[in-house]
Amino acid sequence: MVKQEKASANRPDNTAFTQQRLPAWQPMLSAGIVIPGFVLIGLAFIGIGVALFVTSRGIQVLEIDYTGVEQNSPCFPCTDQNRKNCVCDVNFSIDTLFQGPVFFYYGLSNYFQNYRKYGVSKDDYQLSGDLSYFKAPSSTCSPYEYDKNNKPIVPCGSVANSMFNDTFKLFQIVNGAKKQVSLDGKGIAWWTDYNIKYRNPSVTPLKNAFNGTVKPLFWSKPAYELDLSDPANNGFINQDFLVWMRRAALPNFRKLYRRITDGDYAQGLPAGNYTLEVSYNYPVLSFGGRKKVVFSNVSWMGGKNEFLGIAYLVIGSMCVFMSIVMLIVYAKFKFPEED
Amino acid sequence: MTHFVSHVSAEEERRVRANDREYNEKFQYASNCIMTSKYNIITFLPVNLFEQFQEVANTYFLFLLILQLIPQISSLSWFTTIVPLALVLSITAVKDATDDYFRHKSDNQVNNRQSQVLIRGSLQNEKWMNVRVGDIIKLENNQFVAADLLLLSSSEPHGLCYIETAELDGETNMKVRQSVSVTSELGDPNNLASFDGEVVCEPPNNKLDRFCGTLYWRDKKYTLTNQNMLLRGCVLRNTEACYGLVIFAGPDTKLMQNSGRTKFKRTSIDRLMNTLVLWIFGFLVCMGVILAVGNAVWEREVGSLFQSYLPWDPPVDNFLFSAFLSFWSYVIILNTVVPISLYVSVEVIRLGHSYFINWDQQMFCSQCNTAAEARTTTLNEELGQVEYIFSDKTGTLTQNIMSFNKCSINGQTYGEVTDPLGPQPKRLDFTPFNPLADPDFCFYDDTLLESVKVGDLHTHEFFRLLSLCHTVMSEEKSEGELVYKAQSPDEGALVTAARNFGFVFRSRTPGTITTIEMGRPVTYTLLAILDFNNIRKRMSVIVRNPEGKIRLYCKGADTVLLERLHPCNHELMNITSDHLNEYAADGLRTLALAYRDLSEDEWEAWSASHRCADKATDCREDRLAAAYEQIEQDMMLLGATAIEDKLQEGVPETIAVLSLANIKIWVLTGDKQETAVNIGYSCKMLTDDMTEVFIISGHTVQSVRQELRSEHVSVLDDVWIEFALIINGHSLAHALEADMETEFVSTACACKAVICCRVTPLQKAQVVELIKKHKKAVTLAIGDGANDVSMIKSAHIGVGISGQEGIQAVLASDYSFSQFRFLQRLLLVHGRWSYLRMCRFLCYFFYKNFAFTMVHFWFGFFCGFSAQTVYDQYFITLYNIVYTSLPVLAMGIFDQDVPDQRSLEYPKLYEPGQLNLLFNKKEFFICIAQGIYTSVVLFFVPYAVLSDATQSNGVPLADYQTFAVTTATALVIVVSVQITLDTGFWTVINHVFVWGSLGSYFTIMFALHSQTLFRIFPNQFHFVGSAQSTLLQPVVWLTIALATAICIVPVLAFRFLKLDLKPQLSDTVRYTQLVRQKKRKPVGRSGRLGARGGSRRSGYAFAHQEGFGELITSGKNMRLSSLALATFASRHSSSWIDTLRRKKHTHAHTPPKHCKTCKICFPFLSLICCLTYFTSTPHFLFLHHIDVFYYNGLVELHLNARSQCFFLLFASQAFFGLPKAQIMLMYL
């Protein structure tokens, strides 16, 4: 007995793991799984596709380009670089009720917010309200770090500097009179951006925090005076600023400007004529960009999105088609032992 | 460091003075301390890092790291490279450190062995490492020799001592060493302490069989040869003690000089991988150039206009410079096409496979208590691609154990095992009859024992011959406990047989042999030993029995012995000759036995002529041979013996399985042609079905060429006929010459079996190199002795048999185990799995990285070629090392397509590896094409969906962070689904890793996007809140699902169709295994392999060298103690190979049903029926399948889905117009 034990002293352990005999599930792409699977996936995709397509069809979208490239367009005069505080009126009409809540976007095209150097050109410490970075912004902000007089720029960097500064007022023409549509600018930014990512320095009044700094070069008013109507909507937690700072992934993008949720227009924009009063400040023609405003309402799946529904329908039908092809093939060339 | 110095100043000659350390220290000879380790604690870090950065890949990543530190270029944070790099470096460092730790341990163990050194006249215990050149050390029996020693004196007479050199050269025969006569007289330590001779000899070298030097002592010169040397690594045997002078120590010893650095072996997958990595680098540069050109164009056309919002960096002043920087930036972000984790993952997988080899119980030999060992961890997948096996014979195919199996006495044959199917014959028990019998001896035929007992004269004379005619030495430790020490195992077997049948060889003196014949002690006077040599192929003794009669006993090869018989033996000779043929046909080694009575006069006359020849100074050998020839005439035939050269367990089966797997086996042996051919037959490499067995044994270039040519012609004539080639060493030397090489290779490779006999170790390596060069095939060499080391080292894979012979082969090998039959498991199971896993791993790995990286390329066209990454930098850092590493590792380590028994049952499954089908350039391109396709989908689907999409609260989804999170999530999900498709064997580990990786992705992402981390490092975690706000959106999930479907559905369809249209054998086997759950029939076990026809072959059994004849007669060795011959009881394992062969023909005997599938198809088919009906499309398309479906499905269905079945019945009747009766008939 002792000898036996000694003889097998080097014997490897007899466990399922060491002997590679772990119980295992060994799936196989058998016809019984693949073909019904394809049918199921196909049907599910077709179902979702139909739902998406129908939903998307129900969403209303109105796009108005106001860049002013064409001579006859209302904003053409404002494209002159020398005109300051140019205001132009863009008229449009709505045939049927535009179901509320209506969302009001501005859009830019050929605009590269996703350029790498542009994206990093900001100072996160500064934007989170760290006063020491007010005095000495991070070098990532270069060249919008200091102004000519070597005063620190707050908020620094390309992103902040290039903030979109056209403003809009919407009027409904009711019996020839302009009735202002009230626009709601609250909560248009991400919750985390507003509550966590961007903080104002805890200095009251906010203005004092900006002592010794200058506003970004392209800005007409300092950060602490972005919204004169609401003192809480200033500094780095100004909603428009936050929307701008969340940079777009693609060169053609739109950003939420306002919601139309209040008062008479809570149910939507009734049919009729409207005037959009644009305070035209933001130059885009030099690089071939376009500006537009978009009105849209949403469904459970968000805004209008025809691609998704169509893609689902196509993939779903292809799955069903493939399952038929596979069934035919399977019937013709079955597994060899069945011969 | 002393040995270092001695290496540098090339030593021209070595001077050693005994007992004079001061004198010897002048020369700074290496001490006896050996050091195989590479590092110590202080040097480890710098040296190891230096070594690691010699790897191109590591340097490349270091270069990337430096690039990332340049702010203008850095498109990614430095940690994306340093984290994986540090991980890889530290894993490798840990592995190196562990390896070195074990080397330190084994060094220490060897260095701290004790030896007795003569210091200042007294013996003191010293560690081996403290032994110096010039010391005199004492060795005791069974001790390892500590250094290369000059033998000074020994306890045995004449300064003889016996050593076993197995560890050094692999030979198990004991060797005799003798000291120079002047020193042998010194004897005891007191005299030796005053010995002050000086040895002048050659510098250290690695020639094991040569030494030349001179001993100067007391103004006299003595020539020293290898005969006086004891080399490190040998073991002292049968010698009580001896003293030796240390000549070479430590690294200078011949053992260490021979263990040169092993050549670093790479697998073909390695080489392919390196080529592919270079291609990928080329591809990377191309991508970089394309994107840089894009950047130049963009900066010129768009960027320059966009400068008011996005000014160029201060150092950038024009678009060309920007493009230049952009190139490097893209090199950084696209470098993940060749991630650093590739190399470390490959190593981890190989390590895992090596452990599985080490752990395999079925490759554990309980007799020798050794498990298989993967000594090299980097070659596993090549085990799945072997095409040629070069095998040694002795000790590898055979056990080198001889057993007395059959004999023919006076025309009567004994030892035939009656019926292989009948009851196992009982082993004879000799003890009651003969107390001196060897209990390990096996014999089954009791008629022979009966014949001895009844006192048959021929039988008695037969065994008397066996007990007298040999050069075996005996030792009797205690009364009746005899141990024979034979120079060749054959002789031992014969003497042992005689011992058991009542003719016990008990002891000998130079002039006498004492035996116990049937319990009665008899002493014969030994008059002469006519020793064996290779030309004579026989040996004789002349003895005078107690009655005074002189008789010559002779045993030898039948070919030579039968010629020298008296003519009256004619009839007996014919019968015996037939018996010999039978034995030879069974693969046994045969000897014929004869005697001759000599009269006193004849003896006197011959004795005189013999003395005369013996004393001759010129041509002594020839004269002796002539004298022997003279007396070995007119002999009377006694019979013949047949000795089984026991094959290792399962050798014929293994060879058959391996050749079914299309592996060609060549036997390369130093043994004689006859023996090699015999073994060839007994292990079924050669069969009588073979049309022709060519033997090439020409001695000249012309004759070899001619032989080769003629055979080449006949081989080419008919490819369907099986040929075998046997070539001799001297012919091989010619065949390996440059101009004949190709001819030889083409002929040899057309033959089914090739046996090279009488080859030198160097020739073995040459043959391997030849095949490597001409066939571009993966070669494996297997052997057990030191003579196999060269071939083991030169083959792609070297396997050492860790058996009875030394450990040289094992030390040089990449894999070692103790039985040849484990080779089939190593190749067909472990090798095949390793290859499969590695290929699947590589395919998937390249796929996942292309899918991951190429997204950046597409994004480049939309972000001004600014080297903006699509993903978060943490995702880029962790993708390869956390999110996707473990599932693919689990697949690479644990995947199985078919279970191990199936791999052995269907050796054809091995073929894809040999043809390199699973991973080659084509497969690689398919993988990267799939990767690129996936990347296109992963970029453009989110692009198309998200560009206009908004959240349900109206906030647009097209911001960069949402896009990044969506793409990254889709990527992780797609590659996870892909790995689930690729994994064929889902153990619990795979589940944990796959689900764990997915889980870790979400967990880590939520953690990185959490407020907590952001509050601590606001400038590092920009993505705060992105995960939650993105992944809450249904559109995002719809996008991910869409992208996944577009990526996976075509793959799924393609795989299914491929499985249906062009199934691989492994698919079929897997299918059978999984779906049928067919029980494997237990394989019947039967006795010996079937008998073969009797083509005449003959073998004879003697060792290669001359025997100890001269030593015996001179009486020099008469205190020789004995060597225990281990006899392993070994069974002949069953010949299930016949079953296997039958299986090959009746491959498909599985019932032609596929019930499960049909069951699942059932509702679907019903649906199709309805559709067909309603749309009135022609339905004959489905008719075929429906029919099949009936037959296959109905029986299954009626048990569990009766109602459905009825539905189908009616449906079919309605739609296809089948008569109801017929359907009912089918149903019933």
C-alpha cells in the first residue's frame, strides 16, 4: 500500500479541470436553432421596424435655414461683417397644429466641434469653479488663454470662445399683431453638466470671482451677465453655455435652444403665420457653414428618425429571406451522415 | 567569476598539479560551482528589462509611449500605452523570475551535494561547489561523479572501476575505466596525500569520447586517455570506492560543455504571426498616410477658413506640417491593430496548454511515476501540425528488455501461446521445482518444463549450453539470491531462462564455471572463450566437464551457424530453419545453438595454434578469427532460441493511429539492419502487404545512386502500392550529399515507411534537417538517449522519453514523457487542440482589434482628420486588457471542438493542422475583412441614427460623448456575441469570463462616468454622467441592437451554410457526438497481434560491442558485483487497431435521422405549408423536405405532440394530395 502511494506520488490530480473534462455546453449551429432563430429575429425586427417607422412618420419637423446666403433671404443683410447687432425677421407659416411640446433647435453645418484640438481647448478645473485656474488657465486653452494684455480669459479655450450667440424670438402673427411665443430655456442642458460637471465659484456676487479676468474674445458680454433676466442662469451654469460646451460628434449638428411648453402654446404651435426674430451675430459664411433653426416634437423614441425604422425593416426582411434560403439549402444538402 | 576569466583567456593547455592548490590557482581555472541561472536580486531588474526591450514589439510600444509624450502629437493620454506595456512587462518579468528561481534552486541543490575531498592528508566533506581543480576526491559506489576526474586508484583489482554513463551519453551498458598502473598502486589516502604528479592535457572541450593528456610523476611520463577518465554526470557502479584527481571542474566539465545553449525554437504560427504583424504595420502606415493626406487637404480647404474658431497650434504654420503631425497622431491611435496584449495572451495560452499536458493523467506512467512534461511552453500549437516523426528505436519503440520467448529444441518448438482468444495461459511457477529460479521470469508453455523434468537429453544440453556459453557475471549477495550482470540484455535473458529451467549459472572464476544442474552443483573447466564480434556473429566456449570430456558450445546468428554444422544435421536443420522463420516472422530475435565434442588431441592441437595467434603482434585479430573459424566446424545443432525485444506498450497501435493521421514515421536507429527491420515488422511499420521493401546498403556513391534510381522508378510507376525503404548508415552518408539529396528525399517520401539503421547521431540530425529543408514540414524527433540529442534539438519539436536510459535526451527535449504511446495523445489530442485554440484565438484577436481600431479611421473623415478618437481614452486603455481579454483567453485555453476520445478515434481530424488550414494568410484576410466590416457598421449605424436623433426630452443625441458611449457599447456587445459564436466549448469559466467581461464593461463605465471620480479629478473624467444619460435612451439600445444584428447575422448565416454545404470532419464528428449521443461501443481486447505471413527474416541478439570475454579469462574483474536488471512485467495491450481499421471502412453507420432538428422545424414547416397553400405558389420545392420530415419526424412526434402531428397529417393531405391511408400508414 505504501509502495502504491509512493508510485503515484507524481500522478497529476484527477480533477475535471486538470483533465479538461469540465462539464460544458457545446452549442452547434444546427438547423433547429438557426432557422427558427432567424425567423424570430426577422419577425422581431420587422415588428420593431414597423413601430419605429409609424412613430417616426407621426413626428413633425420644420427646418428653416436663415444663413442668408441667397440675396433674397431675410438675413442676407446681416451677413455683412461690419453690421453690429443686426436683427432679421424670418417668416414662416404652419399649416396644421404643430403638436406640443415643441422643441426649438438651432443647427450648424460644416462646423467641426469634433476636431481634436478644439475639443481639448478648455480648462476643466476652471469650469468646475476652481478660482486658482481663473488666474492661471491651463495651457490646453491656448491660444485663448490670455488676451493681448496678458490677462487670463475666463472661460478660456476655443470651445467657450466660439459659443453660439445668435438669439431668437418667436412671434405668432395673430390678426396682424405679433404675439410672442414664450420660450422655456430651463433644463435644456444635461442634468450632470448643470449639477456636477460645471460649477460657478462660490463667490457672491458672481461678478467678483471674475475680477482680474477678461471675457472671451468673441463674446459681447462676460460670463456672469449671460442671462440678465435670471441671475441663477449665469456663469458656467448658463444653459446656453452648457449646451454649447457639450460638443457635437459630427460636423452637422443641432443643439436645443428652447422648449415651447408654456402658456398658450403648451399644446403646440397652432396653424398660422409666424415670425422668427433673429439677432444675427454668429459668422459662419467664411468657412462655408450654414445656420438653421428646427422645430420638432418628439415621441417615445425621441425625434424624427426614419433611418432606424427602415433599417429595422430591411434587416428583418433579410433575416426572414435568409431563413428561407437556409431552409432550402438545408433540405438539399443535409448533414452527410444522413446520406 | 573565475570561470568567466578562464573562458576569456583561451586556454591552450591545462596544467594541474595534484594536492597543490596554490599552484593551480595561478591558472584561475573554473571552480566546480555551476551557475545556470541568469539573474540575481540586484541584476534582475536592469538585465530583465534590457532583455525584454530587445523584443521588437516592446521597443515599438516604448516608441509609441515617447510619441505620446509630445503634446502636439499626443492624440491619446500616455497611460493608454503605459498601462498595457507595464502589465506585459511585469507578467513576463514574473515568469522570468520564477524560471530563474527554479534554476537557482537546482543549481544550489547540485552545488551543495557532498563529496569527500582529500585535504592535507585527510578526507573531509566538502560541497561540490568548493571542489577545486587539482583536488583528489573519493567516490563511493552509486555516487555521482562530481567533476571530470582522472582515475587514480580504485578498490577493485587492477585499478578498474565501473561506471554508468547513462546521464552523459545515454548508454546503459556499463563501462570500465582503469587507472594508470603507477597510481593504482597508491591505494589509501595516506599515499595519495603525498601524490604530486602533474597532468598536462587538452583544454576543456565537449568531446565525450576523447581525452589526451600526460601525467608527469617522479620524472616519468605516462600517457592518459579517455580510458582513465571519470566524467561528471556518470555514476560509479559495482566499485566500492575510488579516488580521482579533478581535472576539469564546473563549467569546464564535458557534461556542461555539452549542454550548450538550446536553440530557440519558434513555431510556424509564430513566424506567420510575425509576418502578419509586419504587414499590419505596413497597413498602419498606409492608414496613417491616407489620413495625413486627408488632413493636409482638409486643413487647406476647410481648416484654414475655420481658423477664427479653431486656430492652428502655435508651432503649426501650414497644412503640411499639420499633416505630418497628424500622421504620428494617427499612428498612435491606430496602433491597437497590433495590441501589445497579443503577445502576452499568446504566451498565457501556451502556458495553459503546457499545464494541461503536465496534468494529463493519461500521459502519466505509474510504473515509472513520471507525468508528461512540457519543458518548452512555446511550441504547443505546432504539435498539431506534425507531418514527420523521427523515432529512435531502442528505448523508444522498444523497452530494451529482452525476454526468452520461444525455443526450438531438436526439431520441437516450445513456447507457442496456444489461442489468443482462449483463457490467458498461466504463467509457469518455477519455485517448487527450482529454488534458485528468478521469480520475474515469465514463460507459459509447460511442455518445455515437462521435457526438462523427464530428463530429455537434448533439452538438458540445450539449457546447459545457455548456462555455459556467455560472458555474464553473477553475484550472490546472500544464499540463493543470484543477480546476473549481463553486458547485453539478450544474454541476460538467455542465462536467466537456463537458470529457471534448472541449469543455474552460479559463479565463475577465470578458469571455471560453476553451475547447478537440476539441483546438483557441477563445475566445468573453462578452456577458452571464443568471443563475439560483429563479423563472426557468434560466440563459443570450450569447456571440460567433470567427467573430463571437452565440448565446444556455440551460439550465434542462424546465417553463420547453420553453415558450420555437420552434414548429418541436414534434416534437423531444415526443421529448425522453419522454426527460425516462424520466430523471425513474429519479430523475435533468434539465435541458433550448436555444440561439438572435441577429443583431447583436437583440443591440444587447436589450443597451440590459438596460443600462437594470441601472442602474435601483427594482425592478431585476423589470426584469432582464423583460429576460431578452424574449430567452429562440424557442429551438432541443438536448436534455436527466440527472444522478444519487448516493444513498449501500445507501440504498434500508436504507429497505426499516427499513420492514419497522415503522419510519416521514420525510424532512425544506431542498431543493425536486421534488428531494425525486425522491430519495423513487429511494430507494424512494415507489413507483408507491402509490395516491396527496398534496402539500400551500397558502400559507394555509384551504387547508392543506382539503388536509389531503380527504386525511384518503381515508386513512381505505381503510386497505389506501398513501399518501404531501409537505408544503411554508410549509404545514408552518400545519399545525404548535396547532389543526391533531392533524389533521396523524393524516393523516401514516396515510401510508406522509412528505416535508417546504423546511423550516427549526427546523421540523425542531418536527416531531420533534410526533411525540414525540402519538405517544409513540421518535424518531430523522439528519442531517449544521448545519441538522439542532436536530432531532438534540430527537429521542430523534440520529445524525450524519460525512461530507463539517461536524461540527456529529456534535458534537450521540448516535451518528455515515459512511453512512446503517449505520443498519440500528445499530438492528436493536445497538439490538435492547441493548434485549433491558437488559430481560433488569433482569428478572433485580429478581428476584434480591427473592429475596434478601424472605427477611428472612418471617424477621421468626419472630424477633419484631427486624430480625434471615437471612444473615451479609458475605454481604449481597457478594451484589450479588460473588456475583451478574458473571453478570448478562455476560448484559447479551454476550447474543444470534439472530445479527446474522438480525436483518437478519427485520426483524420489531425489533417487541418498539417495543411495549415485554420490560420493562414487567407484566414487572416477573412478575419480582418470581417473586422473592417464590423468597424464600418459600428461607425455608420450610430452615425446614421444619432445624427438626427434626440432624447425623449428633446436633447439631441449627436453629442460626442453619447456617440462614443453608443459606439463603444455596441462594439463590446458585438465582439462578445462574436466570441459566443466562436466558442465551441462553454465551460463555467467561459461563462464567467464572457458575462463577467460584459458586466465589467458596464460596471467600469459607470464607475468612470460617476460623479465621485469626477469630483476628484475633474480634468481626467470628462465623461461624467454620459453612461447613464446615454444608456437610458431606447434609441441608443435600438442602435446597438441594429448594429449587432448587421454585424452578426451575415456571419451566422455564412457559418450555417458552410456547415451545411461544406462540413469539416470535425463538424461532422461534433455533430454526431452532440446530436446523436451515440454510445461508443466498448472496444474488444484481444491477445497478441495477428500472425503475419512468413517472409524470411532473421535476427540475432547480441550487443554491438565485444563482450567481456577477455576480462573474464584474464580474471581482472572477478570481484565484479552485479547489476540488477529490472524486468518490467508488461502486457501486450489489445489490438483495437483492427477495430479502428474496420471503423475506417464502415465510417457512417449512424441511423439516418435527425429528430431534434425536425422537431424544432415542425411548427416552422407547418407555417410554410400554410403559406404555400395561401399564396398558391408551387409547393414541390418543399415536397422533398416534407417527405423526409415525415419519415424523420413522425415517430418522434407522436409521443409528445400528437395533436400537432394530426394537424400535419391533415395539412399534408390537403396540400400535397397524399392519400390519407398512406399517411396513416406512415404514422403507424
